[in-house]
Amino acid sequence: MAAEMALLEPVSKFNTKIPQISNSRTPCSRFFTIRMSATTTPSQSARKKNAGKKEIQETLLTPRFYTTDFDEMEQLFNTEINKSLNMAEFEALLQEFKTDFNQTHFVRNKEFKEAADKLQGPLRQIFVEFLERSCTAEFSGFLLYKELGRRLKKTNPVVAEIFSLMSRDEARHAGFLNKGLSDFNLALDLGFLTKARKYTFFKPKFIFYATYLSEKIGYWRYITIYRHLKENPEYQCYPIFKYFENWCQDENRHGDFFSALMKAQPQFLNDWQAKLWSRFFCLSVYVTMYLNDCQRTAFYEGIGLDTKEFDMHVIIEVSVRPQIYSPSIKFYRL
């Protein structure tokens, strides 16, 4: 969810510690464990213990974890306070989420390990980074949605259940990506990430702006890659991309839900401040996506895509197709 939102955190709040990959093997495991480091400075003994571990540099563009004002969220979705909530629309969305179209979709096969073994050199490392960053971003969404589902349960059970079901989707995605890392003898320690990573605070309206854009961007990125590789199977170097057609529908449903949330809060869309903020978030999210991808041109070249053309296609599709996010459309027609 949150990979495109990284630039939106104030620089002074960044956690500059470097994540660690453990290369020490325990008797019961054949995998390395990737851990994002905590905010404390390692002791001398810890540094000696960790000598020889491979480091993954955490930067301005690293996917981050987010929190919000849950009390304000409860007020926004209190049906007694907010009479503009269209509960019929939320009920319909809830039934769609309950259907769980992808319940049996994320089933691995022997192709994964075989493909991973064939990836060597720089391309292998690029795919490891892709899996790690994607897993972190999906897990970030899981944590935020899970907490919103818990906190809104009494105030608005319907909206709370939708958040809980979206957390189910994000957890499923993160787990599938983490399984992909196992093909490369790695694994993200998600429990450690939950405790060790710093959380960035966003007000509810900023959560709505950024998450809506992130989910819709995710849809267009996944479906574009899937269609490209279907037409050019010679670039299908890892089977995870074959799952993107159904996977992207989860992202699209999440975006539709945030679209409904914003329609229920017209103050977040219609006044001059809202229009300025939405334009700012459009610019920030798109710039973050573009800078991230420019740093990983080799990944897109490896699957036969031109990075700039790919990003421009995604930006155009996200900007011209949304049904309610009119500030972003006006912004990109300037």
C-alpha cells in the first residue's frame, strides 16, 4: 500500500538506522532473516555479533508504517454525527469484500523456486529488493487497516469490517511476497518490523488522499505489468507476475472503498484547502513513485519495460479514470 507514500514524512522524523540481513543460520532454518533495525544505537558487542551481515540501506524512499488520529476517525464514521454517510453503498462494498474473490488465488507451485534458481547476478538482487519492498508496503497496509477495523468496531461496524477485510487482503499479499523471498533463501521478520519501525502520523484526510492514490496506482501498475508480460512472455522471468491480474483487483476494491469514504466526507474534497491538499498529495505520490522507479530501471528493463513510459502510463490512467477524485484530474490538465 504505502510504497508511493514515503516522501510524505517530514525529513526530521526519518529513522536513519540501517536494516540488517542476518547471515547466521540456526540449526532449524535454512533462510536468512531480513530485519529493519530499531532506532537505538547498537552496542559494541552487538556490532561484533552482527559482523559480516549484509545491510539493506533505508532511505528517504523506503516504504513506511503509518498511524492516524483514531478518535477523529471514530467521529467521521459515527452515523449519528455524520448524516452524509451512504451506508447502503458501504453495505454493498462489504458484501463484495466478504465474497473474497481471491481466497484461493495465492497458491504457489514449483515454478517459483525453479525460476528463482535461474535468476543470477544483478537481476537476482533486483528481484530480492522488489520482493522485500513490496512485502514491507503490503504489511504496512495490513497494520493500519487492522487497527482501524478494531477502533471503529463500535462506532460503525460496517466500515470497521471492511477495514478488517482489507487487512486480510494486505496480510495475504505480504505473506505471498514473503514466501517469494524464501525462494531466495531469505525471509522478512514481520514481527520485528511491527515493533522496531517508526510510525508516521497522518491526519485522517491525508490518509484518505494518499491511500486512495496508492491503491489505485497499485492497480494500474499490476495490471500494466501483467498485460505486458502476457503479450511478451519471453520477459516472464518469475511467476509472481502471473498472479497480478487477480491481485490487482484487490487494490482496485481498496481504492473504490476509499473513494466512497471521501464522498462521505465532502469537506475533504470541495473547499479550496482540500483542492490544494489533494494536488499536493498527487504531486508527492507521483514523484515518489517516479523516483523509486528511476532508481530501479534495471528491474523494469529486466521485464522488458521502459521505466519512464511505464510511469507516465500509470500516472495518466490514475489521473483520468477516477470517478470522484476531480482535484487530481484538474491538476494534471494544467
